[in-house]
Amino acid sequence: MKLSLSTLCPILLSTVLCATFVGCNVVRFTLNTPITQNDVAFIVPGQTTLADVITKLGTPDSITDSYTGVVATYRFLDMKYSRVNFGWLLKFWSPVDADLLISRTGLGTDALELLCDSNWVVTHHSFLRRLSGHSFNPYPF
């Protein structure tokens, strides 16, 4: 039985793609519930109290004194990690485990900070976002 080139190409291409994707890892990790703009839309500076915020969002992670009152901080983490190991295919023919990785990690915590006056009324609120790093990190280079 002879296979034609038009039949052999898709089979070979799909085999190479499947073998490549076996060396891929994708992970998502969430710590605390991520807070969005829609979650804090009810906050009206000068009117909403910290008790109202705690009722809706739960207890803050930290409360710190400031010169004008207190700062309440809600921290959350939404990490994404992906990795492709192009050296995975070489392990069948090479005596050395050749890791040729390209990875991307979005590691770091985000936060919502609320500034309250001495009467526990929210005067300001803002999100603190982590800085994004390099898009991809090649390893071992």
C-alpha cells in the first residue's frame, strides 16, 4: 500500500503538533476573589462607610492607620502561567534532558485600597495593579 503525499502530509503534521503540545503547560491560580470595577461601583466617596464595604466585599486583609484616618486593603491574586518545552521532543534521542523553555508568568498581587476618614467613611478608593514584566522568558538562555 502506497500513501500519496496529500494523505501523508496531514498525518505527519498532526503527529508533530500533538507531540509538541504534550510539552505544554498552562496553569491558572486564583487567591481570594478578584475584585473588579463593577464590584466597587456602589462606593460613593464621602457617603459609603467601611461597614458598608465590609458587608459587600468581606473583611479587608489589612487596616493601617494614616494621618487622616485608616487605609483598608483588599489583596487578591490572579496568576497565569504558561510554558512550552521545545526540548521535550529531543529526550527520545538525546542522552541529555534538553529543556528549551519559553514561559510566561503573571505573578504578583493586585489590591484595592480604601482611604477612610476618622468617622470610617470612605473618602478615596483605588486599585493597585502589579507591573507587567517581560512577555516571554526563554530558558536556559
